[in-house]
Amino acid sequence: MKKATHNGTCQACGRAQAAMYGGNEMSNHGYTVTWGYFNGVCSGAGKPPLEVSREWCDGVIKWLHEEAAKAEAQAVGPIGRVWITEMTMAERRSVYDRQKPKQRWYTQPEFETAKASTLMYCNWHWKDKVDMERFRLNRQAKAAREHADMLAKRADERFGQPLMERRA
Ligand SMILES: [Zn+2]
């Protein structure tokens, strides 16, 4: 493959990445932020860079605010289930395993059963997990809004600007 000569700004993650095919398409790149919305391949890969188009970016911003609003509403409502990552510490440290986390929802009875059979949960009470779930939802909403704000700022700065030359 011909080496990209320019970098563009990704419409989804906002980072500078190689722009392929004459600068019209962002190269394939990963997204490793673990707060829940982006994992694995970045949704901006294969899209035009922000310098060329902000259409995808504006959609991502809108979606992030919608997701944040949903999470904020859930955080103040009744919590009937909690989202738990079933992972050992070794798995947590591995980038490979983090990209396919073993996560699932637990209702209180499921939680009590898991707690009785798994050492991992033995220090927590259901009430604590509910508090943590509210905290997680608020943190997720905050991260989504922060990312949306960063993207909006980046779009205002970069849309219509020339691509950046890559250093060899
Ligand atoms: Zn990206």
C-alpha cells in the first residue's frame, strides 16, 4: 500500500491519523477509550477526515448527547440491574482481553447467586452495586458530553482547513 503523506483529523475520535487515498479516507485505527461508547475499530475509520467533511462528526456529537441524556435519566431512576465486568486482574491488564470484556447485566437475584459462588463479588452488597451503577451512569454521561464538546471544538477548528503533512 502506498504510504499516506498527510494526516487528517478523525471525525469520531478527534485524533490526527493517516489520511489515505489522496487524503479522502481515514486509515483504519483503533479506539481504546473504555468508557463504553467506542471500542475496537474507530467509527471514523474509512470516513473522510474532518478537514474534508464534518457530517459524520456532527452525527456522532448528536448521538453522544442523546446517550448522555439517557444515562443521566437512568442514574436518577430505579436501578433494577447492574452492569458488571466479569474479569480477572490479569485480563483487565491485557489490551486484547479488554476489547472483548465479559460484561453483562445482573438483577439482584442473579447478583446474589453470583456473589455466593464467585469470590469476585464477595465484598459488595447489592445496595453498593446500585450506588456504583448510578455513579457509572453519571460518569459515562459526563465522558460522552466531554467527548462531544471536544469533537465540536475540533470540528470548528479543523473543518475546511488543509490536511497536515506527515513527517517521514
Ligand atoms: Zn478515530
